[in-house]
Amino acid sequence: MKVLNREEYIEQAYLFRALQHRKDRSEPVQEMLRQIREEVLATTQLPMAIDFLLSELRHVGTMATAMKRLGHYFTPFQTFVVDAAEDDHGRFDMQIAFLVLEAEARFRAESSSAVAMFFFQVETLCRNRLDYDYGLQAVAMDPVYDGIWQHWILEVRHQLGIIELADLIYVNSAYYRKKNPGEPLQAEPLFGEKEGRIALANRKKEPHFLFSALQRQLGYPAVPRPVKRDETADLIPKLMRTVEKLEVRIKLLEEEQRQSGIDLNQFMPKKDGTG
């Protein structure tokens, strides 16, 4: 596929934001897509893409299968994110997926930086604990990367986990070449001096320090991450149930202290009038 026009990514961002905002209404996804189809810009290709999504949802029940068949419009990474959210065995929430896709589409409309896009996508994999193997394969097929980038990402796919990401960035940066001028130059570095300095400063540290520094310096969107559920709303109902159980136990203890003992009839099933 090729890079789409800016207006396409703006409308994609609106699509994913609208799906995320309306998901709390408990409406079927098909109904939400029908409404959004009438709202998006008609001069873009998105209305036709939504029509295909609706057709696939009716027949298969998933969005990712339709997005795979629309490879000329949705990137493999976008499809991978939705596929991970639709996986019943995974822990990746669709709400977070829509937030990620909205941020990515908005960033595509504003910037064409392969470096920043790579860090955003890899951080998405790390923050949400998605499959690195399939995730990086999807990243490599993104149209924002040229052949050199694709080859390097597919190599990183096999090295990540064995070699730290900070080391992989540092040795492929202009800063590393500057610090080691005697080494033979095999290819032009993909990362600049700034990225090399950040990677060197964050070696042997937690990855989130590396990503936080890169996000601040390169200006790509902050990657949405799972929000810890606020359990304070459940405290009062839990407390009431606990008090009820304690009351029952205290009542049983009081009955046991009496000479008559515990009345077991209260726990026996009641007979109906017929028997």
C-alpha cells in the first residue's frame, strides 16, 4: 500500500475517536458505524471502507478480517491492533485499541517521520504487552518505511528480547558513528545523533524511561495505556455484603449459646402445599 492523503488520516482519527466515545452507550458496533458513516467526509475513501466493515461484521462478526482485506487503506499495524483487541484470549481492551488508532492516525496526518512512527508503534507493543513477533512484522509492512527500514525492523524482530532496544538504537545511530569513526560504515544510520544520545543514556534502564525521553524529545503522541480500574465504587456494596454475613454468623453463635441449640429448620428447603 502507499501513504494516503492527509484528509484520509484525519477522517480515520475521527472514526476511531467516535467509536471510542460511543462504546459506553452499549450500542452494537454496526449501528455506531452506520451513524459515523453519515458523519465522515464523503470525498474520502472512508465511507466505502466503513461499508465493507459493516458487511464483514454482519457475516463474520469481527473488524480485523475486513481490515486485512482492505490492505490498501488500513495499514497492517492498524489491523494488528484491532485483531489483538478482538482476541478473546488476550487482555488488550478495544477501548485502548481505539485510543491507539486515533492517536496514530492523527500523528500520520501531522507528520511523516519514520523515526517517530517507529518509536510510537514499538512503544504501543511494549506498553500493552502485545505480541512482538507479529507486531513487528506488521510494523515493518507500514508504508511510512522504505526498504532499508523494513529490513532493519525484521532483523530487530528476531533480536528484541536478546539485545536491549536501547543498544539496537544506539549502534544504528549517527551518534555511535561519531563516537566510533574507525569502524567500517556498512549502511547509513537510521537514527540521528539525538536518538543515539537518548539510547546511550538509557542503557541498562527500564524501557519506559527510554520511551518517555524519546516521546518528549521527538514529540510523537503519548501512547495510551491500560488504566487501572478504580475499585472505590465497589467498596460500599462489598462492605454491606460483609456486614450481612457477619450478622448471620453472630445470630448463629447466639442460638448456639442457648439450651435449645441452633434451629436447623431454617436451612431446610420448604415443602410446598402439595406434598
